[in-house]
Amino acid sequence: MKRPLRTALLALLGLLAAACARHTIIPDETLAMIFRDAFLSNAYISEERIPTDSLRIYEPIFARYGYTTDDVHYTIGNFSKRKSARLSDVVERAIDLLEAEGKVYNRRVAILDTIDNVACRTFTRTVFADSLLRVGSLRDTARLTFSIDVEPGEYRITAHYLIDSLDRNRRGVKATVWLEKEDGSRAGVYTTSLRRNREETFTRTLTADTVHRRLHVDLLGFYGRPERPSMTVSRIRIDHTPPAADAVERLYDSQLNVRIFADEFFRAAMPADSL
């Protein structure tokens, strides 16, 4: 990260070092903070594509620290006369400040992500489960087709299956899941071929919102004319995870009942006629 930051900051210095009249010399630490703020301003202008061809965008930054553009010009120009200090050291300090702040913001984002994840895990619920289904005839296939009502959030469907050598569907079989909308149309349709002669896991996650009313699962469909199946399905499960914002709100609400003070504390603070 340091090389592009150093290049950008040095380019900024080239623009600022255009004049060198005698003015106040800015302390190195303060100058590094000015460089940091100027770099962030450049990054914002570039990201938002704000047209500008003037160095006046930096004047509010200088003023915030109590200096003028001429003070910055003079300080930069004065470095060539100072044997005990190098401008590159100030640039390095500005880079360190940027990287340190970046780590802080990354940590804050990570904390927020962690809160979301904890909340989502807390309120994830299994809404459908079946332990073992054996399908040995076409009549049995109805047992692998079902649907459930849905609410907003993610639905993760998982099923472990084995299609053995007694299966007669040489063209293969498939599994399909989809969401049904309020108008009866399908959304998020997912179909995949099922493998034969070894234990496999089918898994799929669908995201429902307010326009969906049901989740449909068909764990055994056919390509072409159906023949006698031979399939064992175990540990069928559907887990529902609410949207992160809803989960965090529910997590917060669940903590409101935590008592910080003993009951005696509140009774002592209440008027006698209210007891």
C-alpha cells in the first residue's frame, strides 16, 4: 500500500511547492496530518469524479490547522535547508497515519460484520427436517416433493442422498427448488442433476422477500420418461436465517430484559404512593 500512497503524496507536494515566500514553518507532525487530509480529499474528489483544477480545495484543510497555502509552500521549500529533517520522512509519517486509520475502520467494519453474523446465527431456525426417506417406486417419489410457507430471509436446503445401482433411470434424475410468488409464478428456480452410486449432498440457498409466499422442493425429478427409482435420502433440513437488519433488531430487543440494577434500586427511586 505504501508505494501508491507515497507516489500520490509526492505528486501533491509537487503541486504545493510552487511558491516559497517567507512564512510560518509548520511542525513536521502537523504537516504530516495536513498531507494525510489532502490525500483523503484527493481520493474523495477522484472517487466522486468532482471536476476541479484549483488548489483552493486544500485551503480549508490548511486553515483547519491554522495555516495558509503560503505557509505550506514555504515549509516544503524550507526542507532543502534543513539538515536534520527530510520531506520524505514527513511523507512516510502521513502514510503511517493513513494506514493506521485504515486498520481502525477495517476493524470497525469487522465488528459490525461480527454483530450481524452473531445475530443471524442466533435467530437461524430449522423450519423443516426429516431423518430418512427410502424411495423404491414411482409412487414413493411424492414423499420427496414438499413446500413450506416463507417469510423474508435466507432458506438453506440440505439433503444427503444415495442413488444406488437398482435405479432404472439411465437418463438420470434431478432435484429442483424454487420460490413461489404471490401471483403463483416461480422465482429463483434451481435445478441440478443428481449423481449416482455414491453418497452425495444436495445444498442450495434461496433468498425470499415480501413478494414470496412458499418455498418448493422437489428432490427427485426425471429426465424423460420416469422409471423405477432406487434412492435413499437422509437428513433433509431447511434452515431459515432472517435478514441481518431484522436479526440485529431482534437481538437488541432480546437484551432489553437484562437487569443492570437490583429491584431495590428502582423501588427506592419510585414515589411511595406508586408502590
